[in-house]
Amino acid sequence: MRILVVEDDRKLVEVLRQGLKENGFAVDTAADGNQGLELALATGYDAIILDLMLPGISGADLLKELRARHGVAPVLILSARSAVEDRIRGLDLGADDYLAKPFSFQELLARLRAITRRPAVEPKNTLTAADLELDVARREVRRAGRPIELTAKEFSLLELLLRKKGVVVTRGMILDRVWDLDYDGGSNLVEVYINYLRRKVDQDFEPKLIQTVRGSGYVLREPA
């Protein structure tokens, strides 16, 4: 999943970036409201973490403008304002959740999972194809009942392929969803990680699930 963090506290941004990346998220950041709104409108983020007190336009105004322009990305407000009336105002503006600072990072992860678990995306915590199972919440993968250890990026790539099961996923789509703006796209990183996944989830199993569609991309396809 690709997350946008709109926050002007540099130390907090680095903590969030590192923690989210370690849990398989691609992370973009904006240090002010104007840049945050520009990125939010230009990119299809899976979720946005938003501070309220920002340079430029405020987080509240960013959220109002985003919703006015029909931006649908779920928004988690992360703010030092913890009064009940502040939380109510944030939710009324269109936020999907509100978490007061200081906060538990594990709680933030749980809230992100909750606000991105929409029927239009995928209502289940467990994604399957043939005898392959991926548990989104527990971050566990099994094939034929055998546990498979994946890195954070491998997990994110497999999750994307499973969510798009039967649909060809292009290299550009993979870069957009699994990597972030810091990656320039100039290497064969996607191909390398596809090969990593194949060794772990396909090499010792039948049927082979991850297929290359020459000239188009990759598809995870169950046998008929």
C-alpha cells in the first residue's frame, strides 16, 4: 500500500517513514499543506496520515478541499489536539479516523488497516489463490499449509498481486503501489522482486501462480 504522510515535524516524519516502510508500506511525505494537497490530488494513495497544524494551508482546509474535489483516499488525522470537540470536528470534515499525539505506533498500524479495509478494496483479512494464503493483519503467508518468510517489500508485492488476482499488473502499477517517490524507477527492481517471490511461493509448489505476460506485466492466476 502507498501512504502519504503530511506532517511538518521532521523527527516524527522519519519515525513514521521508517516504521511504515518496515511494515511494507510505500511512503511519500509532505512538510506543508500545499504540497500535501498537491500530492493527494495527483496520486491514488491507499491512505493519508494528516496533521492539522501545518505551514501553508491547514490540515483541516486540506481535508475540506480534498473532499470537495472528490478525493476518496481514507484519512487518518494525527494531531496534538486531543479534545473531544477537535476529534468531532476532524471526523465531520471527512476524516476516517483520528489519533491523538503521543500515540502507539502499533495502534496507528491497526487504525490504518481498519480505514483501508473497505469493500471496494478487499473486505477480507485473508487473500487466497489455490493453496496460497496471505493474512494481511498478521502478515503471514502460507502455501499448502507451509509458512513462507517474506521481506516487507515481497509481502507488499504479493499482496498487490493477490488483490489484483487474474488481472495483469504492469511494472508501473507495481512501482506506484509498492515503492515510493524516492525510487526513480531506473532499474530492474520489479523483475528482481518478482523472481524473489517466485522462488519462495512457486518454485517448490504446483501449480505455478505468478505468470509473466510478455510486454504487459505480471498476473497471479489460479488454474481453471
